[in-house]
Amino acid sequence: MSHRALRVGEAIQQHLAVLLQREINDPRVGMVTVAAVDVSRDLAHAKVYYSVLDENKVKETQEGLKHASGFLRTLLAKKLNIRHVPCLHFVYDDTTLKANRICSLIDQVLHNPSTSA
């Protein structure tokens, strides 16, 4: 990935985090965390990896984000100093969920060790 694409991705991530909290009133979009943004080399597309607080609302959050992507892109155009704002493609990131499950399993093993020796 080019240095410019990395910088644009970081800027999009920072601005989106704020915009999602302050500007989106869609009830389908609740507590969303922007985990990362990967911008294509030509700066035409950006994959926005996000996580949600309630894993049962992933599908409706995805729909809300997809619906708001044009609006968010317009708001980003006002914040970023680039000619064309990339198209936003939202991708659910379950890494945090998987990490929490692994930590929980490790805690279970540490606190309830097997008695077979």
C-alpha cells in the first residue's frame, strides 16, 4: 500500500469515528467502532472495518452504514483535503469478539484446571 493511501486511510478513520457518533441519527447504527480503513492504491475505494457493541445487531448496523455511506462521504469531502473521496465499503470486523472469547477460554482453563494428571 502506498504511503499516501495509508495517510488517507488514517484520516478517514479518525474523521469517521467522530462523524458516526455525532452526525448519524439512524437507529440501526448504534455503538460502532472504526477498527481500520484500507484505501485502494488509486484512492477510489476504502474498506472500513468496524465492530459493534452488540453482536446481535451486526446485520442491521451493516444496512444502516450502507445507507449512510453517501452522506458520510459528503461529510468527509468537507473534512479531507483531497480531490476525490473514496467510495466507502463497510466490513464487519469480529476480531475483538474472537479475542474476547479466547481470553474467556484461557481464564476458564486457568481458574478450573483439569484434575487429570
